[in-house]
Amino acid sequence: MAFEEDDSVILRDEHSEYDGEAGTVTQVVETMFGDENYTVSFEDGQEAGVSEDQLEAAEE
């Protein structure tokens, strides 16, 4: 599932301080390999370079 800007998502990355937190996609960047990386904003910061498999759609 691809995400778009302003989508609500939950980050699943055990190495991130935002693991399990809900945030909002603020930027979508396509890599030279055709994949998409995301920047996700949270209440107290943001995480950049997040791959699609680290995100899940949040309940609205």
C-alpha cells in the first residue's frame, strides 16, 4: 500500500524512538530504484527516509 502526503500512519521500526507512534506523512520521495521513502512528522519531531514496509495505516 502506497501512502500519500497527509496520510495518518503508525511507524513500525524498533530502532526508532517513534516506534509504535502515530504520525502524518509530510513528504514522499521516489528513490532511483523506483521505491518510495517517506518523511513522517510526529508531535515532537520527525523521521525521514522511512520505507513503506515500516508503515501501516492508522485508524482515523
